[in-house]
Amino acid sequence: MSYLTKDLMRLASKKLIHNDHSVLRWVMDNIFVITDPAGNIKPYKEKSTEKIDSAVAMIMTLDRAMRNEGNNGGSVYDDRGILIL
């Protein structure tokens, strides 16, 4: 997740636009980045009561978007319906 977090930090440094979304602002205020000796970084929260789930989801979504950039091959739902378990 290190390279994903670094990508998000690069985007955030360019002022990520979130239309003053209160929940996103709250979780982004809770998140800290820690670095290990190898230079890898990861999201971290200081207290167990703080929530960073949405920020981690945004990091994972960013990865998905970057991997599929320019790939407009359609949706899996073009060929089948929604699976119900």
C-alpha cells in the first residue's frame, strides 16, 4: 500500500477537491503517515477511536483507477446481471 499512499499524498499536496465533504475531511484529519526503515509509508491513526476507513478506501480506489486508466472495456454487468448470494 506504500506506493498507493504516496500517490494519494502527491494528489493531496495539489489540493484534493472534495467539495467540503465533512466525513472525508474528518477522516483525512485523523490519518497520519508513518515510514518504515525501507522508506515504505502507510496510513496510521493515533487513537483507536479515530476512523480512517474512508481514507484507506480512497487510497485503494485510487489504485484501481490508476490501473484501469484508459481501459474503457465496459462493465462486467454488460454480460451478466448482479450476483446475489
